[in-house]
Amino acid sequence: MRDIDSERMRIHIHRGKGAKDRLVPMPLVTLHTLRQYWKTHRHETLLFPKTNPKGQVILNTRQTMAESTVQGALRQVVTQPEFARAISVHCLRHSDATHLLEAGVNIRRLQQYLGHSLLKTTARYLHLTNCGQDDALQKINSVMTFR
């Protein structure tokens, strides 16, 4: 829980993708959701403590929840009838990056959030969206208009 900085609204990611540490912004809704989740177990130091085979939190553990627990929970969600196709945790990462690009987040900043060493790795997300193309002409016209 010490990795959550609620004053600056960011999370310290340890050994994330590529075994890299980084600080990423945390939306207010995420902070509220994490606080609600913590209330379900109130572990002293861990937000996601290890669970037993029945999925119950082990309160005296120093170990974090297994990655397979998260993947299993997602698998249960996506098997619901309203999901058209299966998705993975990594798919959520790509989706988040694409939505941030569509919202106008600077690609260099996004590169930092994702922990990519090379900008060309982050640029792969650009082909996933056409959203920015729609307003590009409008922006070009506003910049190039003589006043």
C-alpha cells in the first residue's frame, strides 16, 4: 500500500513490464475503487494479499496475490454472455494506452507510463486509433487561419 501516493495521485509500479520501475498517474476513480477493495480485508501492508485456494484473503501473509489469481478473475468476467471475445490483462494495457492516445495524451508521456525504452514501441499503438484523424483537419485549420 505504500506504493500508492494519494496526494500526488500516482502509483509506483515495481518491476512492471520489462522489469522496469515507474510512476504512473492514478485516476480518482481508481483510488476510490482500491480503497473499497482494501476495506474487504484491511490487510496491514498489502492491498492485494495472497489468497487461499477458495479465494479468501490470508490476513497474516506477507505474500502478494498470485498473477494467476488476477488472470483467473478476468477469465471469469469475460466468459459472461455480454463479452463478445476473450481478453487478457495485457489486452487491457493496450486498450488503456489507446484510449489515452485518443484523449490527446502526449506520446512521449505515454511512453514513460508504459515503460517503453523506445518510442517506436509506443508508436505501435497509433495504428489502433483513427479518432485523432477526425479532428486533425480542424486543428490544422485553426492554426493556419489568417487573422
